[in-house]
Amino acid sequence: MNIVSATLLVVLATVGAAAVIRELCYRIFRYRDDNLIIFVTPEGESCNAEILLRSAAARINRDIRGKRQFIICPDCEMDDETQKICEAMCRDYGFSRLITREEFFELIKEKR
């Protein structure tokens, strides 16, 4: 019984230490702009679009901490399946938007 307890203690201590190190690295190296906009521009394969959008959403959910962050997904000649995936993802996440090419260029002009 002592061996099982000791093994469990070592495993949990290792996982805890890794989580503390990850959090420290995140706090030291994070980008400090409150208006961070992540541009996700999926091209071609719809499976890549979903992976890109879900990973960006996970990053924002992890990093939100009082910031105003957005995912902007410009519709620059997407195929139909990719567009449907982007629309569904934008419905699921309130901080993401699917915008047209013209809106995208206007947004870029505003940010200059």
C-alpha cells in the first residue's frame, strides 16, 4: 500500500510541477495587448479550417483573463464546406466573426 501511495504522490507532484512551470512560462512570455485579434484564414481543406478555429478558440478561452480578444475569419474565396464550418464555429463562439473580403480590408485600413 505504501508503494502505491508513494507512486501516486510522485505522479501527482510531477503533473503539478509541470502545470506550474507552464503557467509561469505563459505569464512571462504572453503578448500584453488588450486588443489582440487573431486572423484565421483557412484555405482549401475544411478539416484544417476546423482545427485552426478550434485551436484559436481554445487559446482565447485560456488567455482571456480580462482581455478583449477576437477571432476574425475572412471569407477570401473559401469553398462551401469550409464556409459552413466557419459559420458554425462563429455561432458557437461569441468572440469570433466571419467577415467578407471587403470588411477584412476595411478592418486592416482602420488598424493602420
